[in-house]
Amino acid sequence: MLFCDMIDETQEFEPLPWMANLKKDSIQVLLNAAPLPIRFQIFRDVLDDTTSEDLLLLQKNLRKHLPRRKKLAEQDSEGLWPIGNPTKGLNEVQIQTLQFIRQIESLHELLELMVTGKQERVTLGMREVIRYLAEKNLPLRFHHLTQAVFLAISFKLDGNPIIKDLMRSMLQSQNADGGWSSMDGEKESCIWSTQFFLWTMGHSESFRKNRVLQKGLAYLKANVLLEDKSLLLPGMQVWDTLITGTSGLSVMTGGTLRYLETLQVSVGVQRDRKVDKLIDWLVENQLKTGLWPSIIGRDRQGDHLVTLRVLKVLKHFQTQRVQEALDYEKNNSYE
């Protein structure tokens, strides 16, 4: 490992007010041991650092990060990633569907590795995603389309007319109860497809204020912590599964943590008792390692990415709570 890829483990940070109730300083734990992209996000998103030498060194080394370079090297000259699975016996539509899914999963993985839309290979890859959406009529599930939209937003391509039309079409496919189904032809809403879509649209400057999303949030709030609201991911265990991924159904997981992340990016959401209880539940489930588990009650070591996401959520909601307490003391002071 290069020297400039390392953080000084003796470096200490002032305790942050919103971290007061934590069992251990998770920031220091992540800076000492987490993968490079996570350490970079700690400085940028948690510590609000945009200029320090440590941040700049991490940013420089992101370009040399081996997993990132390896993933980019797998892409061919047309911007496609190899399907990887045997395609013998599959028809053309099935092969094209696998190729599309491979594209969005590969690009999502690169996004987790902090690759931006300025990277030429990302542009090539997203060009193929948009072309497939425009030219092919593929049997995709709702979360596949949502994942494509999330990538377009993240790579600043959501102004593309094809993406904008897709987003409008997805908004119009909302069910009467406020949720969305996991695929065309299904009548029942899927809470995880709905939550993933609401979380995605919360990142869109153009659509995040759409009134349809408010109806979707009402559906989500009414069904939070209930089981069997999805045929794709049934049962209560899913709410305790905090980890998310970039492939398959894992893009929709995240359970209670993803619910809080969805509220965080949604317009007009106010903290309430239910949110406070969920935040307290997160704090209570911090492990002795200083990390948070991938699955509550099952993982005893903890997960770096889950911990980063928890810290971002705690920073958002606990900062509000601390500020409210300070305002209350100020307004009720007899001085």
C-alpha cells in the first residue's frame, strides 16, 4: 500500500455532538481500517472536509485504486461488460436482458468505487444503458429500471430525454395505495421496490418535489416494519438487514437503514417519534468493534459500508435533534 493511501492512525478528531451517544468512535475505526472509497467519504460527507491534505491524498489515490482499475479494464471498446454467464440456449431477448443487467450492475459497482460521470468509460457504459432503454423492449423488473435511473442521476445524465421519459412513466405506474409493483402485470405493491424508487427519486433535483412521491412516502410510512409486504423479499428479517449491494435483489435491501436514508433525501419530511425510535435503535445496535452489523443479531464483526451509511443518517437526524434541544434551552432560559 502506498504511503499516501494511508491515514495517520494517531490523528484524532474533536467529538461531534451528534455522536455523543455512541459506544465507540466509528469515524476513527473506519479511517484506520476501511477501504479507500469509504475513508474518502468519511472526510467529504461526514467531516465536511474538502481541503485537507488527507482528503486530497485519498482523492488522488482513488484513481489508482486496484478494484476500480480492474473493473474499468473489464469493459470492452463498445462500453460493454462481459455477461460472464453461459448464454447457450438463450434467445436474443434473454441475452440482451442479461447484458443490460450486467451493465447497470457494473456501473453501480464503479459508483461505489467513487468513479464519476467525467470518466470516459462511464460515459461509454451509460450510453449503452440508455440505448438499450430506447431501442429494446426488455422484460425488466421495476428495480432494474430504478437502478438505471439512479445511475443516470448519479452520473448527471438525468437530463437525457430518454431518462426523463422513463422517470415520468415510472411515476405514472403508481398503484392506488401509493406503492409500486415489482413488475408489470402485478397488482400488489412491493414495499422494497417502492422504497428503492423513492430513495432514488429523492436524489433527483428535477423530480424530488413531485406530489406522486409524497403519496409514495405515505404508503411507505404506513407499512414500515411490517412483514410480507413483498414477494421478492418477504419476512421481518429484511428490516434487520442493513447491508445493500450493487447486484440482484441486494440493491433493494437495507431494511430500516434504507428507510431512514429515504426519509433523509425526501422533501418535506420532518423528524417524529417513530424516526427518533429508529435512530435510537440504530445507536443501540452499534457493535463493540465500533461498526454496525450487516444484519442485526447475526453479524458480530460489522460492515464498513453499513457503518458509513449509518453515520450519514445519524449526522442528519441527530444534528436536528441536538439543535432542537439547544433551541429549547435558549427559548426557556431565564437569563
